[in-house]
Amino acid sequence: MTNSILLAVALCALATPSGNMLAMLAALYNKDSFLLATEGISLTTAVSVVTMPLVAWIVGIG
């Protein structure tokens, strides 16, 4: 791909955690699974802090 800005935007959109709605629905419908949902969101956020720059470096945009 020759457009590095488009590649960087696509990388950010695909690599960021997207499970925040899951915790809201868990809090609304199933109170028992709220803790598990928030732990999952925290884990994916922490992992994305490491993997996003790594993938950007591998692809050549970082």
C-alpha cells in the first residue's frame, strides 16, 4: 500500500479495543458478568498499548 496515512488510520481502527458496549450491556442485563466484561476490556486495552506500535513498526509506518 502506498498511502501511509490511510494505512495508519486503518491500523488504528482495527487494533483498538472495541468491547466497551459489552460492559454497558452486561451492567444493564446481567450484573454478574459485568466484572468479567470490564476485566476483558482492561486486558485488551493493555495489550493494544504494546501491539499497536509493534504492528506499526512491522508494517513500516511507525
